[in-house]
Amino acid sequence: SVSAGHVGGAEIWKGQFSHGVHSLQEDWIVLPRKLLQHYVEHPFVFSLPDDDEDEWPAGAIEVLESAPGHRTYLFEDADGGQHARTFQCFVLHPYFVEMKRREQEERDAYFRRGREQETQRRTLMQLELAGLERGRRPYEIASRTAGG
């Protein structure tokens, strides 16, 4: 999978590839050299908030509501006080936002169809069992449930 977006004004490309029999996944990222040190120090700003592996900065105790393209974390001080720090973060390109939305819709539809098929299968099994209890043969029940 591939996605693109930006951190600040710099374009970023990210993705994953699978290899081997066990479907091992490796993440990759392409970014300008000027962001390399930023990536080393704050890798969490290059992930999306809803990523499975969304990292937090060291010492962060909570994520606060932030403006688009930013992420604000709450930190606890050694003296028990708290302070917030905001980071400019990866923003997904609108094309990939739409693609991600469509993929989610397709997954939802796939699982919805699976649930409907399972419900139909269970209903048919219940009808067959009820028919068998009354002494009917399975093909007679199937023809009646099919409208024949």
C-alpha cells in the first residue's frame, strides 16, 4: 500500500510491502533529507492519528484536540504540573483520504454481505431441520423455500 501527504510544505510518501510466505510487512518512507533529523527525533509526526502503530513522544500522557495537520500532546512535569506541546504532523493527500474512505466502505460492504449470507444460511438450516422433524425430505424443503 502507498500513500502520500506532507509535513509542513514537504511532500512525504509512505507505504508497506509484504514479502515471503508468512506475509511479513515492512514499512517504508520517502522524505526530503531536510526532514531526516526530524524523523529521527520525532517519528510519531510521520504517522496518521488513526494508524495502528501510532507512536507518542516520550513522556506524553494524553493526546489533545488539535488543528488539522497538528497533534498536541499533554506531558507531565517532574513537579506534577502538566504542559502541552504541539507538533506539525503528516497530513494525508486528499486523493489518499478518498481512497482510504472507499476501501473502508468496500470492507464494510464485504463484511455486511458475509453477515447477511450467514443469516440466510442459518435460516435455511432451521427450515430444513423443521422440515425433517415433520418428515419431509430436504429437496422438498429447498423447493418450497426457493418459491417452487
